[in-house]
Amino acid sequence: MTAIAIDDEPIALEVIKNHASKVPFVELKAVFTNAFEAISYLQHNKTDLLFLDIKMPDINGIEFFKTLTNPPMVIFTTAYSEHAVEGFEVAAVDYLLKPFPLSRFLKACTKANELLALKAGNSRHTDYIFLKDGYEQVKVWFDDILYIEAAGNYLNFFLKNHQKLLTRSTISDIEIQLPESLFTRVHRSYIVANNKVDKYNKQAVFIGFTEIPIGNTYQFTAKTNL
């Protein structure tokens, strides 16, 4: 999913660039501190998503968006919550209130990616996810995932055929990217693939000979989904 960002504050653009670099399905192509300079880029380059500040010195971000003849999807970013209603009136994908953490940014991007998939007539999230492995992005099919275990700032993906992949992420961030119909968070450190569970009780889930604990706060979710 290609994207650009427009914000008159360079520090705000750095935050977006840093966040976007950690989202494997977002490719931030360009950033602009001047909205008018972005018009030419949008006219000549296919862009799926626009991160757009609302309160800028020369033009209001919402008014700028309304001037675009073939606008991409938009996620508004601003420090002022009073613009939220107006932002959603122009069919914004989401509205991020500064300062926003990576987890909130990721949630907005995931929503945009799902909308893009629907427009294309398919749903990417029913098939696979890209995970960072060193300097590469590796495609991992959902059906190959047995369970996921948190390990500090990293996650261990336990896969079919005794394979394992270590990627830098948090379990909360990855949970947002996984379809709720296929995966269940059963513990603060574990997510399991629903169709890989052989049996479970109040205390644990069993995938083959592996016992995975169920946290007290996740017992209802586990009982409902598994």
C-alpha cells in the first residue's frame, strides 16, 4: 500500500516516517511540509493512502482534501480533536490525535489496508501476513501458524513442520493484524491459531504436545472463540 504524508511540522513527519517503517504493508513514498507541493505528486503517482494534517498555515487539511479530483484514502492527523466529526464527513479512514503511538497508527493502517483489499475484490487478511526477518519481509501464510509467543521486544512464530520465525514486534501490535476469526489471544504472551487447537481446559490450550497457558483475563475470550 503506497502512501504519502503532508504536515507543516517536520517533527510530525518524522514520527509518521518512523511508524510507517515498522508497518510491513505500508510504503511511505514521500513527505511534504507544503500541501500544494503534494498536488503534482498526487497527479502523477499512484497513491493509495494519504496521511494529512488538518491545521496547516496555508490551507485546512480537510478543505485541501476536498479539492482533490481523484483522492486516495485519507487518515487525518492533528492535535485538535474538534475536527474529528468534519474529518469523518469526508469519508476519512481514521483520525489520529497527536501524539499517537505506533499501536494506534498500526490500527489505522490496518483498517486502510482492509478497505483497499475490499476495493480490489479480495481480502489479503484471509491468507497471509508479511513479517520482518532481519532485513527482509517474509510472507507467512496464516494456515502455517500454530501459535505466537512474546519474547521481550520480539515474537516467536511457531509454524508447521517445526519451523520458527523470530520477528521484532509486540504481541498487541501483531494481534491487530490477525483476523479475529482465525486467531485468539489466550494469554498476555500467547496467541493461538484456532484451528490448530487439539483440546483446551480452563487453564491451558494444547496444540499437539505443546501446552499453552490461558491467562485469567482471557478465559472468556478463549471459551468463546475456540
